[in-house]
Amino acid sequence: MYCLIKEWPNKMATLMTEDGVVLWTFSNVEEARQVWQDWCSLQNDKMAFEIGNLIE
């Protein structure tokens, strides 16, 4: 699974799938990244996971 973190001008960050489905919006990029890493660790390596950043 490949997900992106979109950082907005107000520094909030949205975690979304690569086809644009919004999963959740966080107060900052680090919070979004931490939630993604925590979720991946719960999956016990069942899938390969990647994350990218979209920064405007």
C-alpha cells in the first residue's frame, strides 16, 4: 500500500491513499507520519508499506 501525506499551508497534514482517498487529517506532518508508522507496525509485515510527502 502506498500512502501520501499532504501538508497544507496552515501546517495541517492529510494522510491519503495514492488515488486521493482521504484517511484522516492531523495537526501536523509528524503526527500523520507517526500514526502511519503505528498502523504499519500493527499489520505485522503482511504487506509492503510506503509513504510519500506532498508539500506545497
